[in-house]
Amino acid sequence: MTAFNAATENIINSIRSDDPFDSRETVAAIDITHEQFHVWPWEDKEAGIAKPDYPKW
């Protein structure tokens, strides 16, 4: 989310005229689309081994 948040902040700053290109007209659109995303926590489900970077249950 860090990259998304930074990009969104850059767009908002551009709309507020906080960028070096103030003399140009700025048009921006932010498309926030809901996407189903399911994380598979298992490295090996049969053996009961969770991924090492997955949070503890």
C-alpha cells in the first residue's frame, strides 16, 4: 500500500497546486475499484505449515 498511498498523495498535491508545474491546468482522476483478494496462508496445508511471513493465528 505504500506505493499506492504515495501515488495518491502526489495526485492530491498536484490538484492542490503543490507541484512545480503550477502554470498548467491539472486534471486528475482516481479510480478505486473493489477487488476480491484472498491470501493463501499455507506453505503446505496438508502438513499444517503456514507461510513464515504470514501473521500468527
